[in-house]
Amino acid sequence: MENFTPVIHRYEATVSNFFVNAFLVETKNGVVAIDATLAVSSSRTLRSMIDDKIKKPLLAVLVTHGHPDHFTGLAELTKGLDVPILATQGAIDFAMSEDKEKEPIALQIFGDEFPKKRIFPNKVVKGGETHTFDGVNFLLTDYGPGESDDDTAWSLDIDGIKHVFLGDIIHNHMHCFFRDGHAIEWLKNLDRLLDQYDHTTSLYTCHGDPCGIEIVYWHRAYIQAFIGILKSMLKGKSSLNEDEKNALVGKMQSFLPNDKTLFLLTYEMDKTIALLRKNGVV
């Protein structure tokens, strides 16, 4: 145990055909969690992995962004513990806003699986800061608006290899969520990833399998396809009718022929289109 190498554990939670990853970084004497999943059962399972499988104390939770499937499990994950939960102020503000807006539909979709008690990060951090737990350094990069209003990534080096936890900046061959309207900024963030990292980097996304930098090119093409098809279908109109929406979804399924997290693409599509138009994307 003198020179313990951190170990990364992935947990993919599945609730109502919804896939979301959380990660545990096992250090010599403890565990650092990255995101907390959405549901009561999944966050309890994540905690059980710490207590019963790894059998080391939870040292901290690092939150990547403020969408509910990444923070609503925090109360169950940290139940009975006093641990720091780190996030940027932008991610915290966004999480609080999302919590108010999404609670009614989340209760409708997930029922008792949606946590009735929800807590938020308790330690504000900033991009460029490094936070150390049990001798392991975690660097925070704040990308700003992208998939959400404030996307961040946490990274660490293991034996000279960068391991980057990207939240939802990357979806690995799963359909995407454009409801927050920052598609152009999202593309710029993907370009930043290409500038920051090379072929040796390991990327950990919250939707899909861990991957390498090559996935950035695919993901950029997915976003560009969505923007291009939507722009072509609107042709100056402010909205799409139901048949047109279905056609848009069909085009995207032609690009990505599966239905994994497809509901993210169709969620509040009218509001998505209106916001993308307001932001000059389409």
C-alpha cells in the first residue's frame, strides 16, 4: 500500500430506460465520488459500492454540472456523513433552478424513485483550482455554457495518463439534450477538449462508455447534424409541427441508429427550438 495507484470504478445507473454514470476514484485511504446519479435506488447502490465493496470512507463528492441526474442522489449518497460536495457557483445556481423547474415532471416520471430530500453542493470552487484528497489531485476546468448552463470537468493524472470526468460534455453514442440552448458554445467546448488533450487521454462521460479523444469528433458531428437538419426544416419558421418533429427525430436516429436517451432529444422540443432560435443557433 506504500505506492497505491488510484482505481476508477464506474457505476451505470438505469432507471426508466435512462442511463447515467457516476464514478468512484478509490485512493489509498478513501473514495472520491464524481456525481451522484438521479434515483433513490441508484444513489443507494452507489453508496453501497463505497461501504460494502470498496470498504473505504467517502472523502468528497465532485459535481460536474447541475442537471438533476447528477445531483439529486446527493442526499442518499452522503447520508449520515459530513463530507465536502464541490461544484462551481454556476453549477450550483443552475442545479437549484433545475430542481424547482424539473421536480413536477421528475415525480411524474420516476415516482418514489425521485428523492424527496435533495441537497446541493456545499463548497464553491472555481475553474483552474486543484483540490487534493488523500494525496490525489483533482483539477477543475470550467467550460461555461454547453450542454447545461455551466459545464465543468474534473481530471487527475494516474501514471502519467490524464483521466478526465466530463459530465455531459460528451455523450458516447447516446442521444443528446439541447434544451438549454447552448449548442454553439457546446461545439466550442469540444474544440477546447481537442486543444487540451491528446490520444493518450481517457475520457469518462456520464452517458455511455469511457472512451478516448476520438469520440469528440463523433460528438461534434452529432451536434452539427442536429443544428443543420433543424435549420433546414425550419427555413425561417418559428416552430415544427408534430410530423416535422418526428421527421427530425428520424433523421437523428439515422445518424445514430439507437434509442438510448432518445427522450433527451425530444424533451420540450418546442422550448428547445425557441431557445436555439433566440440564441441565433438556427
